[in-house]
Amino acid sequence: MNDCPMSEQADVVIIRHGEVEPKWKTICYGAMDVPLSVAGLAASQTLANQLAARIRPAAIYHSDLQRTRTLATMLTEACTGRVPIIAEARLRERNYGQWQGRSWDEAYASDSDNFIGLIEAPDTYRPPGGETTSEMQQRIVQWYDECLPQHRSTGPVITISHSGPIAALAGHLRGLHARDWQPWTISNLESLHIHGNHIQRVNPSAAT
């Protein structure tokens, strides 16, 4: 999982969106549609240009939230020729229900006895009004299983998603329990390059 050169043989390159506006950094925003920061926009444009110079994607997928759509749009504009861009709701961040819009400290205080259920009881625990960890994982795995065969012979797919679903997909591919997903929780604009059973973690600085 060390930084390494960008894999041009990947079946799927899945990227976490850029940095969001600073006021959201301590907030549980989950599936809320929050915007990127000025720095996040600039870094996304840089990465889009670098990716377009290295990879000719067969398609670009993103969640239906603007913080992923921004990079997807930048990337398709940077690519030579027309690349399909597809919004996919199954790629969106976890729905944290009533916790969304509150600080993480408030969310923890409201349900501290059960908070560990996010990772220890992935099939049964859900934040009030939200989804379980397994439900989040099931939807991105369903998307992956449908998407991969469509593009297996056409070139790599670039996907822009969110921290939770990306870790959940890696956990599925590695056969890991939710408590062991942490090493696959990537930072803004980091990516996982997936080729068969191999997963390569790439820092955006390695895209040059």
C-alpha cells in the first residue's frame, strides 16, 4: 500500500474526492451535498490534468454528490475525445441519518454506548435514520460487480467516490471484517488501483 507509480493496467481506478470546505471538517456530513474548498478545487484540477495525460478511461463514474462530480467533470474535460461520465448513487458516502449536520462530538455523545457498532456490528447497527455498514458495502459491491464486466475489454474505469464506500469495497475484495478496513481509508484525492485481486494504493503526488 505504499506510494508507487500510477498503474496503467488497472481495471478500476477509484479516487476519493478533494478536500471539502473547512467549516465541514468537524461535521458528520456523510451523504450531505457539501462543496469542495478552494484548495480542493485546485488540487482536483491538477490531478485531473495528470490523470488525463496518463490514462485514457473507458468511462468516468462518480457519486451523485457535487464533491465527486467536480473532479469527474474536470477529468472528462481534460481527456482527449469524448469520455462517458456517469452519475451513480451507489457510490455516495454512507448515510448517517440524524447524525448528519452535527459535529462528530455531538453524534458520539448522542449514542456513545452503541457507536462501536459502526465497525463491530456492521450487519445490524445503524445510526438513527441511517444505513448499516453492510448496507453501504453491499451497494458499492453491487455497482462494482455490474460495472467491471461492462468495461473489461474497453480500458480502465475511473471512479470518484468517498472514504467509506472505497474502504468498504477494498474490504470486500480482501475478505476483511469492517474492523480491519482502516488501512484502506484513504485521504482526499488518494486512489486505489484495482487489477484482478491486486489493489494498489496511490498518493496523488505519485500521479506525476
